[in-house]
Amino acid sequence: MRSFHSLRLYYLHKLQIPFASARKEFLQGITLLRHFHSRTLGRHFRA
């Protein structure tokens, strides 16, 4: 049980860095999408 716990912690630590960077890129993409979407919507409503 203890070895399984340490193994899980080890894998969590190994995955933490790439997962954090992927999450940052994902959030950046979402903000970019929302910005672009609101811009196109604003242009559509003005025209």
C-alpha cells in the first residue's frame, strides 16, 4: 500500500510539469478564441 502511494506521488510529480504547461496553453487558446469570437460578433452586429 505504501509503495503504491509513493508510486502514485512519483507519477503525479512527473506529470505535473507537462500537465501544467498544457493547461496554460489550453487556457490561452480559450482566451484567444473568446477574444476572436467577441470581435467577430461585434463586427457582425455593427454591420
